[in-house]
Amino acid sequence: MIKSTLAFAPVQGRLAEAIQSITELRDLFVECGANQSIAYGVASGQGFGNFQIRAFTDSNDHIRQVSEKIQSSDFYNQWASDPSPATVRLGVIRTEDVAFSGDRDAVINGETGATTTIGMVAKPGRIVELEERLTGWTDVWVDSGATACQISRAVTGLPVDRYFLNIMMRNSGELDSILENMRQTAAWTALATNTDPSSEIVSNVLLNRLP
């Protein structure tokens, strides 16, 4: 699966307009053929106060087809030609799935209201090792109480050594118990005492899903 993440910053004083614009564009992705599209507000970490749209498609060719339909739509042309938009486009990246654990239906049905995304850079020569380690972590997070956990790697927009751990939960308040449970696991003990990690953590953001 390919996930396209679009980032936006709201213009000061126009938050309500920005949210409307983001949610309308989110819905347009699905209307134009994406499997799913989710809009988030960045609640903590890098880009606090900004927005993301994450659109899910089967392949790079699938998102190409969706993008072409979007770019030919009246909404997109009006939005793109607006001389005073309520949002500023910051960038787009594409990632692909490496591993997934948990309740995919809950994610699809909108039951996961919050996501923590941890960004990592693989150390030189250790991409395969990192992927193997991250694949095991999806079960650790779900066993600790997360609704679902997904690992993805960059395809476009960032170097290919970038990886993302996405921990999905019903709301951000569940982080208390999830983190407490996770820190009791053997996997956490091994990570906390590892003096030669295969990656470096470069970002950690909390996202709240927009209605």
C-alpha cells in the first residue's frame, strides 16, 4: 500500500477556513478513487498547529490516477488558483507499508482518533536490520494497547533510508496506559540498553484526526 502525506500550515487568523479546506480536499481524494483519506491536526512535536492529509492507495500508479482526477476537478483548480488561500502547502511524501499489526477495520472505520508517528533514519548499511527490528515492534505496540501499528518507508519526497512507526489509538489519552505497558516489555528493555542502535530517531509527532 502507498500512503501519500500532504502537509499544510494554516494562515494566521483563518483556522476555520483552513480546516474546511483541508477536510474538503481529504474527501476529494476518496471521491477520485483513493481507498481512504484521513485529515489530521498536529497536536504535538514538529509542525505543531499544522495539518496533514494521508491518502491511501494500492500502488504508485493508483495514486497517479487519483492525482490526475483531483487536478482536473473544479475544486482543485479553484483552490490552487486562490490568490489568498487559508493554508500554505508545505510538501508531499509517499511511503509504502513494511508491516502492520492490529485492527485494520478500526482504522478504516475512523475509530482511531489519534496517531503517534515516530520518524527514523537508518544508519548506513543497516536498512535490512532496521526493517527486521521494526517489524517486531508492531506487535509490541498492539500488545501494549494500541489499536493498530504500522511501519512504513519513504518512496518519494525523502531519502529512502527514512522510516516511520505509526501507533494508532482511539484517543491520545490512551498513551498513558500504552506507554506504561510498553515499558514493561522485554523489547523496551532491549531497546533502552542497546548501545549500537540501527537507526536514529529524528521526529516524534502526535496527530489528532479531524472529523
